[in-house]
Amino acid sequence: MEINNIKVFNLDGAIRGMRNPLNSHNLSDSIYESNNFTIGSRDMELAQRLIKAGKDHRKFLRQIFISVDIYAPEYWWKQYHTYKVSTTENSTSQMHTLGKRLLKKEDFEIEKDFYEFDSVLSLMNRLISEWQKNKDPLTWRKLIQIMPQSFIYHKTCTLTYETLLSICSARKNHKLKEWNYFIEKIKSDCPYLEVFLNH
């Protein structure tokens, strides 16, 4: 699994909007320093109170957006799709790209000592070679039918801090190591997320 190109958007807008309900903008103490937005202590105190109050009150988290490139196996994506609220993704297309080249072990998330996988890879590449020669729909169907869940898909995803809070809470210490990696990487690269998670 690989995660990169993490970018966070609208942190400042979300904090500004957080003060709209009580029209308390005069109490805001967040600032820009060297093009970086820093949440002030009063704004952070309010943010933490709203988070503790529950989803109805922490709407500002839905206005903080993250864009990220994720390379992960199908078995991980199936669980990720549980969080289909406030998320969008653009994926590499199996339909358009599978069969254009032979596959390598690096295209799959497999354990290094999983030697039995070699026979699966060999069968898939034989079918790909057949497909490249004859374009027979039956060959294509066979290829799709034996595609392992360990095949890695690259997706560019957008989601919100609210969704990230749900993911980090529900998937913490998960038996899939990919979830632990995802959570640690996101927490380390998304400003203030860990602070929000702890309140």
C-alpha cells in the first residue's frame, strides 16, 4: 500500500464558518503565518467543544477537505467503500487497462513468501497473452473471474475530516495492516486531525 500527494483544503474557511452560528467572529484568533494557517487557542477550544457535542454540532469538519492518492489492494478498497459519505474517487480502470501488459508481482499486495502465487500470476499472464492475440470476450471473462483481491488499484480520493474521524475511530487497531498504515499516514500528514481525534 502506498499513500501520497496528501493535500488539505479549506481549513481556514471551516474555522471561519464554525463561528457563524453565534456570530462570534470577533473572538477568532487563528492566523496565517508564512502562508500556513494556524488555528488559535480560542478557535481550537471552540472546535473541540463542537466535536465533543456530536455530529450535529461539528459540521465544520465536513468543510475541511482532503485529496490523496492511494495505491491499495481490492480487499482494502472493499472496506473503504463503507465510508461513501462525502467521498469521491477517480480510479485506474480495470476495464480499460487490464490486458494491455503482462502483470508482475508488484501489481499485487502479497506476502513475500507467498510462492504459490506464482502459479496464479502465470495463469493470468497466459490469459492476457491470449486476449492480446484474439480479443476473445470469453478469454477476457476468464481473466476477470480469476483476478485476485490483492490486485492494487490507484485511486485519487477526496474526503472530509468528518469522514476521517469516522475511519480513524472504526478502523483503529484493525487486523488488516493496511488500515493501520492508512490511519498513521493520514494523522501525520493532515494538520490538526490528531488533535480533533483526541477530543
